[in-house]
Amino acid sequence: VLPSPDGPAPSVSITEIRQYLRAQDIPFHDGYSCLHTPSLFVGDRGDQPLSANAPFTLFIDKTTGSFLCTATLAEGTWQDFQANVEMRLRGISPIPPAKSEEMEEEMRQAREDARCIWERALPLWELLDEKETQETKALFGISQVTNATLKRFGVRYLRTARSLVFPWFSPQDATLKGLKLVRVEKNGSTITYVEETLPRFDSYRNLFGLPLIGRRDTELVLTGWELDALALHQAAGVASLALPRGTSYLPPTLLPYLEQFKRITLWLGEDLRSWEAAKLFARKLSLKRCSLVRPGNLQPRPLEALNQGLNVTKILRSALLASHKSIVSFRQLREEVFGELVNTEQVSGVKWTRFPELNKLLKGHRRGELTIFTGPTGSGKTTFISEYALDLCMQGVCTLWGSFEINNVRLAKIMLTQFAGRRLEDQLELYDEWADRFEELPLYFMTFHGQQNIKTVIDTMQHAVYMYDITHVVVDNLQFMMGHEHLSVDR
């Protein structure tokens, strides 16, 4: 029986997965973050054993047991995989787990909208005159990026929205699956890049540049931004891909597409958060094949390096190996220590924008720290912490909420009100607009309520960290989670 969608899927260990595959005579290779097997959804059907000569296009995640077939895009949980193996043994053609009709319709609509935008967008060199092209390139900081590079990656410009358009092509048949629009907003001397994707962020799974990767490519540079991927290819001629959500998230469903590479260099950006994200992603990708480019003044993000005329190949060669042994000498730590001294302001963590006084006390949100807020019932702990967490979440800190005292609907209502900064019950016509914006935040909720088994809660947290790259967990509150019979025990 498949688990109900409400409960967390039962966890599975890599040993159990291997034992099951051997018991079912399914051939497999051991990859970096996945096991590779022939697909259940391709070729001969029925009760024949899977052939070891068939292409190994089905990938099983070693941590979660979830699978993805890159040939048919069928995906599902470990339980779905087992159910399909059973069907095959009975001579029934396996059926990929279906997405809900609502989701299918949303994706279809997004593809249609993307196609309309794509057809209206123009290659940058086809704008009305040379002056407009130069001004547009300068606005996005890509004056050094050649038309040949833009053409190779299929980048276009949508004049009406003043946005660059980055396509998402299916690696199977090169059809347009979606796109990302990036525009520039200037506020005085500060420049911010505003991104919008079709389909919405949580369904946008584009490894930008993937159709250009050859089967024989074994080395890759992974970046956090599409323009960095362009700069890297142009300056160093290397295979480069951009992650869909930059430094905040590496979706596990993308790992199968990265299995072919023996060496992956992570060059995600120029600040300390990029460095922290690179270390987190390297664990998912397997430390032994990853190298990291340390951010610093002489090693800015790839686009900036191209613009400054720096030697990009030399920077890539200086990347540090991600896997440190159990014992290290200062010589191995030397570069990291220098990085901390160069970025002293960033080392203190992500600052709160709404609580300057809190920055003086806590210096910022830093990974690996535990902060406990105490106060009597009704003193405003939940109200304050929801705003405190929302502040960080709006800056891209992936957040997991465990609300054991009030239910998630009430908590989400509080946070949405704080996010909108207005009483939405008085302006219901604005609800959809604010809810759409709120939905794009990297915010997740645990579905527990009241007293829970502590092991279940911790397992759920670990699963969320792997799946969504959570870097901030809120438990509200400890007393409700632990129940009252634990009060005498040292907690």
C-alpha cells in the first residue's frame, strides 16, 4: 500500500535499496549520488528480466530512494518504484506515477505562456539599432559577452518587459518547457536583479545549458546564475550549467543529470553565502568529485571576472577540493581563514532588515547556532518569531517551520499578513496577488501538531534539509513538542 500523501514517506537505506535490486535481478551501477539501472518504462515490457545491455537511464537517489527516468521523465518515490517492479513481474506494463490533473493543467498553461513570450522575444543583436543593443547589454553588465555566446545559449530579450529571457529546453526533444525572465531594478546606486519563471519557482527545474552538454563531457562548472554560465563558457570554454534557484536550492531531481561528470567545480557567486551553499551542495553531489571556488576580491563571480579581464581558467585551477580528511593542517585551512578575514561582515551571518537591534545582539543568522526565545504565554513569541523568520526567508534563507502549538493555517495567515504589511481581511481583492508572491518564498511547514516522537521530528528535519536545502529550522514550541511527561527528564 502506498503511503498516504499526508504522512511522510517511509525512509529507506541504501543497503535496503541494493538488497532489493539484487533480489529482483535488476542490474545497477553505483553512481555518485544515485544508483543507475535500466528503465522500467522503456523498451521490452512484461515479465522479462531487465537487460544489463539496455541503457541505464533510471536513477535512484541514494538518500531518499526516489527515482527519475531521464528517457521518459517518469519519477516517483521508492514505494512507486517497487510497485512498478511488481507490476512488471505480473506482466503488466509499468505506469509512471501520475501528477494531479491540476498540476498537469498548470504545467501545460505555463508552457503555452512561455511559448508566447519566447516568440515575442528577440535575439539581442536584432534590436532596432546598435545603440539600443549596447545600452541593454550595459544595463545587465554583459557588454563583454559576445553575440555568439548569447546565440549558443539561446538568450533573448523581451523589449516590453525590459527583461532577458533564458529558455528551458527539454534535454530529450529540445521542446520549450519554460523560461526565466530577468530584469534590472535600480535604486540609487544599488542594482537588483528580479527573476520570474514559467512555470512557477517550485516546478521550475531547469539546469540552464543542459542541452549543450555532450555525452563525453566529464568535467563541469556549476554556477548559481545564468549569466555566469555564459561568462564561463566564453572565457574558459568549459561545460557550465546554472542552477534554477541560485545558491538557495539544489533540487534532488536534478542530481541524475549531473551523474556523468567525474569532476564538478562549484563557483556559485562572490559572497560567503555562496561559499556555504557550495559546501552544502557538494555533500549532495558527493564530496570526492567536487571542488569549490572560494569567493574573494580576486575571485569574484564568473561574469565579474570576465568583465574585469581576470584569468578565469587560472581561478578554476585554484579551486579547493571539497573533501577534507579527518585531520587537516593549517596549510589546508589557510585559504578559508583568509576568506573569513576578507568577508568579516558576512561571516557574522544574514542580517535582519526589520530588526536592527537584533543584529547588535545576535550579529545575524548563522548556520549551526541554536537560539532559544522564552517568555510567558501570550507575550508574543510566535508573532515575533514568525516575523523574524520571514525577514530571513525573504532574503533567500530556506526555512522550515515546526508549529506544534498553533496549526499551519493560522501560522500562514499571520505570516502572510506580516509579509503584505496590511490587513488582508479588509482588502480581499488583493489576496491572490500577495498569496502568489508569498508562495515563491523558500518556506516549508512540518505537518505535526501537539506532542510528537522526537525521533520522527528529527528524521523529518533531516529529510527536509536534503530535499530543500533548509538552513533555518524553527520549533514553536519545545514544550508542546515534548509533551508534559518529559518535564522531569533532562531535555
